Amino acid sequence: MIRSHFSKRHARRLGSLALVLMAWGSWGVRPGHSSRQWVSSVGEPLPLNQRVLVVYHANVPESLEVARYYMARRDIPASHQCAITPPDTKSVGWGDFDSSVRGPIRDCLDAVGRDQILYIVFTYQTPYKLDQVPIDGGFEARSLDQYIADIWDESGPDDSAELAEHPYFAAAQSQGNFYPPFVSLADYRSQPTALTLYSVWRLDGATADLAKGLVDQAIEAEANGLRGQGCFDRNRGRLDDLPDWSYATADWDLHRAAEFARQAGLSVTEDDQEAEFGTPPAPLRCDDAALYAGWYAYDHYNDAFTWNPGAIGFHLDSASALDPRAGSNWAANALLRGITVTSGSVSEPYLEGLAHPDGVFRNLFEGANVGDAFFRNTAFVKWMVINLGDPLYRPYRGGIAPFNLASGAQASLALGPNFVVGGQASSGTVSLGSPAPAGDIVVGLAGTNPEVATFPSSLTVPEGQATATFAITTKVVTSYNPVVITASYGGWVISNTLGLAPLLASITLKPEFVTGGTATTGTVALNGPAPTGGVAITLASDNPMVATVPASLTIAEGAMSAKFNVTTSAVAGRTPVSISASLSGTTETATLIVLP
């Protein structure tokens, strides 16, 4: 069963797919660090092939073979070759990570120039998964590649349970058609306050020849053009009245991706039914495919595609890249059948943590390479995603109209922010796509749930202006509420969804399984900073004879979480205990399992 919970801290993982809604955040910079634009000896920016580090497994000859093949085909300097000697070719335990992977790669980066490198490419038979990562008192499996993306730990510590959008991520609003302008990774990293983050990729698959083929197919498509149709597999039916909220966020992403492909001149198949492409008895197929994105079948690939050279596609599911070399997962099988670029999860992710297809394909249409397009549209580092293919691959060099034109602005409705704690203010900005004509334009505004969010009924865009902004007032809520706001003028209509959250976000226990007589730790988290004077959380146990908690917990002013202790007593058999946290009419629970 697919579960979802609308809290940035309390989202269920995809095992079952789920959405985590993230509040806007800020990021620090490593002390004393500044980035700069790397230039050649003649003062021009370094070509991107000189900004790649290629990592191979020193104990696997075919890994070095693939590395040398890639470097020769892309003319990557020989000094940008980096050897690692991990004990396994699939996964690395946390205890071996520093000595066998992270440490050697750090040394290679320092030797070449850590700021010079933008892309790190792992080759065939290098490990892709990190096991037993210590997270908030427990252990998790995560993507090795995403830990290398933040190899200098500038976005946060290794053991952080918090996930925050990294600063290169472009937080789009799909329903409202709002997309931040594209910025290349090179331009981002040239900023003095930029974090030293890397777009991490791998040339991998069932065989070394298949891994090499990812490079060949990319270069062929660059030379001859990426041809074929775009296929987008939604599952929620018509979007007319569907908020950009919960699992529908994936459908909105997919729908916008389909719209962008149509505008770029591709033939498009967009399916809105629950059944996937290739599902009997009357399977819809995607032949002659150039681009694909869709969802949701867990750890499964329907053989419903024929992939053209250079094809780019990925599937949104919890096990989409569980093992890129074998098994029933989507990525491994797409690679076997000829796809050139794909992306997916090696363990249980959040939906929000997977690549967003609308942003990825829009950036590609704007002329980006896949290394930038995927990284700019994948929210987290130190999480679950791996990317397969050549990051230098640029399927639409120069871009495609209207996405490569200065005059290609589109109408949008942006909310800032689009997720708030009830009682906080937000705002909306209507963009027409072109300046208003003489006499101004009056845009009508309407919304659902007026009992929790209010705003004017109309908005004037002055003559000669393309945008105008209105204020949104919200009320305190005890549960999660989507508010759909619609702007209209003549036959032009666009909507967006404002998410309202209660202040109380979640309660978690680490560890969740304890032997009776031992203690565990609970954490209560908020969806925003505690207000002036802090907040008092009421705690309770439904079986205080087995598990005891304090009666209350104070989260200090400005803080977003606090911890408390849970003590337990000996039990004769396995005993579940529900621990709850309550605040202003909102209650969250977690289950503790006490063992004999």
C-alpha cells in the first residue's frame, strides 16, 4: 500500500511511494572556501571534458578498460583518472567507505584541483551503495554516489537525519508552470559562496561493453540528433481539479514534461491511466522512444519500449535502480535494451528525492548537458539516487525553441513559499509571459479552502508590466491542507497549490526496537521554527507500565526539534507501545516495539 504524510520530516518512504515537502532552507559554506571560474591558458573557460574525474576499481581490469575508453572518446586528460580499491563491487560498508572510496577520491580531487572538477564518473564494477550508514541512532542504506556528490561535507554532516534541498537544486512549481532560470553547474560553482558539490554519474550495466556503449550512443546522438517520440506515463487521470500535492505531484511533473516535449516539437504519448505502458491485455507501447518518464511499478520493467540511440528515460519507483547490473529493476533492464541515460533509487527514497522529469527535460531543451540537468533537478545529496550515463552528453546542443529564446517566457503562477505553517503569510506572483497591453489587465483570483487561506479576488497587471504580486493570509491548521489558487484572464487559466501544515510535524524513535529494561530516544520535530517563548509538546504512552515518557517537552524558541528519553520495563513477549506527541489539536504517533 502506498502511504503519504504531508510533513517534511514525517514523510513515508516510497516502498510505497511518498512525498516529502521541504521548507525553504539556507546552506553554509566551508570556512575559508571560495569557488572560482576555471580558465584555460588563453583565458577561456575550461572545456567541460577537462572538468571530469573518472573513478575506476583498481582490482577489476574491465573497470579500468571502461575508464580509459571513456577518457579517450571524450578526450579527458590522463591525469583525471582515479583508482579506488573497495572490498566489493556493489556495496561498501560505512566502516570501509573513508579508507577505500572517499579518501582516495578526495586525494585525486586535491591532486587535480578540487574546484576544477564538476563531474565525477564511476566506471563498471565500482560500488554504488553504502551500507550501514549511521543516521540518528539507526542505520540505513544509501547511495554511495550521492555521498560523493558532497564529498567535502559542505551541505551537512554524514549522520544527519535531516534532508535539505542542496543549493544548486531548482525548486520548480509544476502546476503553476514556474521554473527558475537554468544555471549551469560551472556557473553556479564560479560563485564565491558556492558549495563544492559534484554531479556524480556512472558508466555501468550488465557488461563492460554495455557501459562503453553508453558513451558511444551519447556521441552518436550528439552527431546525428536525438530522434524519436516522448512518452510520459501518468496514473491519476485528468488533472483539472487535482492539487499539486501528495502523489499527484508526480503526475503534475510528468504532465509538464509532456507539455514541454510538445512545445519542443516532439511527437508525444501521454497516458493518464493507472496501468503502465506494456500492461496486458491491451498494452500501450512506447516505440521509437527518445524521452521517457513515468510511474509506478515496484522493482519491475515492462518490455514496452524501443530506445533510439541517445534515449533518456527514468521511472519513478522505490527500487528503480536497485542493482544497475542485474535483477528485475527498471534501470538495469532499460540499459540492457538500449537506453543511453537513466536515473533511479538504490534504496527506499522519498518521491521528492528522485529526479523531477519536467525540470530535467526542460533544461535539456534549453541546451543543458545531462550532468547539469539531472543534478539541478534532484533535490538531495547524501540520499538514494544514482545516475547512469555520460554527464557530458548534450542531446540538444544550442537548445530547442521556444526554450532557447530570450522571448520564450511562459505564463505562470508562482507561490512564495508554496508550503507554509498555518498562520504564516505567503504571496502569489502572476506572470503573463509578455507585457500587459494599454489599459492594464485585470486577472481574476479564486481558491479552494477560503476558511484557511484568503487573498484578493483580482489583481491588476499594469500596462507594460509582465508580472504582479498579491498577498496571501493563512490561518492556523491542525492538519495538512492543500489550497488550490487559480488565476484567470479571458481564456487564460493557471492554478497552483499552496500547502498548509500544522506546526507539529512528527515524532520518531531511534531505535524503534528495544529490549525491555533499556532506553530509547524520541525526537519531536516541527514544520517551522518554534515561535517566541518556544512551544510545549504534550507526550503520552498508551502503555506506561511498559514504556514511560515525560509528560511534556519544550522546543526552544527558533528550534525545529527536541529530544526526550523513553524508559522501558521488562516484558514477557513482544509488546508494541504507541508514543504520541500533541500540540494545538495536532497529534502525531510512533510505535515502539519492546522485546523480552
